[in-house]
Amino acid sequence: MTERKKVLIVDDDPDFVAGIRAILDREYDTTVAYNPRDGWDALKSGRYDLLCLDIMMGRGAEGVMLARKIRRDRELREMPVLIITGLREQIAFLFPGQAVHPGFVPVDELVEKPVEPDLLLQKAAALIAAREARQPARVP
Amino acid sequence: MNAERRRILLVDDEAVVLDSCLAILEGSGHEVAFASSGETGLDMARGWQPDLVFVDLKMPGISGLEVLDALRELDPTSVSIVFTGFATIASAVEAMQHGAYDFLAKPFTPDEFRSMVRRGLTQRELLVERAALLRERETLRENFAAIVSHELRSPLAAVQQNLFVVMAELDGSIGDAQQERLRRMSARIGDLLVLVNRWLRSFSIDISHMREGFRPVAISGPISAAIESAQAEAVRKAVAIAGDVDPGAVVAGDEGALTEAVLNVIGNAVKYSREGGRVVVSAMRRDGTVEISVADSGVGIPTADLPWIFDAFYRGQAGASGASGAGIGLALTRRIVEAHGGHITASSDPGQGSVFVIELPAFDAPVPGPGAAPPEQVSKGASG
């Protein structure tokens, strides 16, 4: 049996996190950071196969700042990201004039809260597969 | 703010008064301009936007009082002080009724004048500050619904997310009745989320960007979609919705936003209709405009309420008859309609019903074939 993939969830709503973690736990090893700073620290100190990122944390779009930091990081930018947003249109609101799905990193997808369990698992699996198809997994 | 250079305008037909005022203000650090008649004074005020204006009450041509009125209209935060040669209480009071902040009786000493300048500029600062606070409050009020919806949305999403999990976890280990209860809980939360999302979407409409995405829209499309959305509630109340839409009525706009705008009005008409009532939706081209009207035979709107119905959070008295809502719909509709360069009006006979009319500028270029709603889709005579 292959090793379980590792998923990092960065979201500031503990109740929502509990709701998606229970689903992801079925197939993945999940870790949670409840704010962007802890999320960044986790990303720099561990290795994850997928990041589930809430884009609207805090008063503004602190999740967006984290996404931008990830994009600028040569290693991290290759990691697949599942962007979780309250409302699809809020992305358009934050990035006027851009596509509703801004494409923060090379491999990402966007889902709205709440997300159906099957859809969540399907998106997670697809993103991890897309990342692996882009280049063979590195030998640890 | 005190160190700032301020603009002072003097309007007086007596050269000697202007000269002495200019001499007193020399070295004050303020910009000073003068005019020898009300007309030129107003012209200057328009372009120069002074902080403080001194106006003589007795001048040939337009009177000082008329100048005061015009100045107040030009900029409600501007401060005017009148010079009066005959310091009767009556003329001073009259000037203040016309918006003057204070008066200075001629002849006056340099100190009296300087002191009045200081008082006037302080008042100007206060007025500007107050206007800024009011604007801020207005912005907050406008965005209130968006903030509230966002705050409502997060807990609902968290509850729904956990319901999904609980339902999956309990699948097979609880009875059908319990399963059904959970399903219904989740469905009701889902309905709430749809509602909140609708508000949020509408309030996030960025008007300037919405315009960039405008394209020709046959108005029959949004109207059909809106009628369809309102149909469920209409059927429940046995209200018939009839449509009579000119297939050639085309506007430049955002189809989704227009649907939202029309839906709010039709939904309202259904909401305030009596059981078994009838709502008639029609759209036609009239000269350069497309006119959409929604008429109901419902409870109507009290005349006193009419001026306010397009303001956010306003709910009419008629709400007592079982209707519910947050008073957002019509405010949104107005925003959307105005973003399309149109306007919306309402008229009502209390007890007889109301008519809402949306007028939008007609789009004249030929309608592109594919992509636009085919005119055949017009719901003519559709009813619940």
C-alpha cells in the first residue's frame, strides 16, 4: 500500500475545517493551520501533496496574500492548491477585470463553501494527479 | 489643517471695502480674490471653490441674498459671511436664513475682520469634516447588507459542511425518518445559502466593471428567466403571471444583473398580490427606450411610502399581510437599472395594486444571432 498523501488545510474557521477535515481524513493525512502565518510556517517546514486554502481569511483577503507568497516561491509554486472561497464572485471582486478563477499557481482549482464530500475528494485527487502528471514525483 | 492655505473670496461693489480687506489679509498666508458684483462673484466661486466668502448684502445686480442661496447650492460646506451697512437685526437674520454663517457690520476694524475670518475658516473645517463623516456613514450603510450577508454566510457554510459529514457518517445506521430530517435540515440551510449568495452577488456588482461587460440583450431573456424563478411562489399563492414582451426590445446590458433586477420587481408583485391575483409583465420599445412594466392587482403601496421604496432596508406597511423580506430587492433593482443608464418608477393605488416601470435605453444595432436569446422564447401569455 502506498503512503497516504499529505494535505495541509489553511482556514480560519475551525467549524468549517472540522467539516472538511472529517472528509479528507478518509483518504489523506491532514494538517491544519488556522491562520496564514502558521500556514506559511507549515509549508516551509514540511512537505505537502496538496494545500486547501481559504482565500478569504481575516478581515480582508489574507489567504490571497499567502497564495501570492506561494506563487513567488520556486519550490512551493509547484504544489497543487485547492482554493476554497465563500463565494466565487468574491474572487472577481478582489481581482477586478480578471477571470473569476485567477490561477494563482500552475495547478489549482476553485470550490465554493460548503463543498459536497464527493466533490471535495474528487477535486483533491484530481489536483494531486495533475501535479504528478506535470513532472514525476521527486525521490525523497 | 491650520497651516493650509485657504481661499477667501470677497464680493462687494465698494472698492474701498475690498481694498482695505485685501490689505488686512495681506501676509495671512491665504489666497484672496475679489469680485465687485454678485454675478462675477458667483462665476469665480464656481471655478475657484473658495473656503470662505464675504458677501455684501446691498449690491447692484443680483442681491447678496441671491448670492448666498447660489453659494449654498454650489457647495453646502462653503461658509458665507455677510457685510451689512445697516446692522439691523432684521437684515442679519434674513441673511442667516439664506445660509449666511454670520454678519459683520460696516464699518469694522481690522481685528474684527481677522477674527471673523478665523471663525469662518474654523466653521468651514467643521462642515467639511461633517460632510466626510456623513459620506462615510452612507458608504457603511450601503455596504451594510454586503457585510451582514458575508457574516451570515460563513456560519451557514460551516453548519452545512458538518451536516454533509454527519449525514455521510450516519448513513445506514439511522432510520429513514431521521435520515429524512437531516436531509431536510440540510435542504433548508441550502436554501438560506442560496438566498445569502444572491444578496452577496447583487451587492458585489461592481457597476463600473459591469458596464465593460455589457452586450446586446434581448429583454425577453431576462424577463422569461425572472418569470420562471418567480413561478414557484406564484403557484403557491395561486397568482397568475402573464407576459407580453416585444421580441425586438433589445438593450445593452448584463443579462444576469437584468434578470436579478426584473426578478425583484416581479417577486415583489407576487408577494404583495392577494390569493388568486394576477401580475402582468410587459416590455415594449418606445422611441429610444425599452419600457418594462410590472403591474399587480395587490394591496398597493401607501402614498406616504412611495418615495422610500427604492431605499435599502425600507419595508412597506403592507408587509403586515404575511409578506416577508429584508427590503433589499428594490434598492438592488434601482442600482442595477441605473447602472444600465435607465431608471425605475412606481405608482400605486392603495388597495388596487401597483405598477413598476423600468426604462432602459434601447440598443439599436442589429442583434447578433447566436448567443443572444432567440426572440421566439418570449413567454407570451404565460400564466401560473
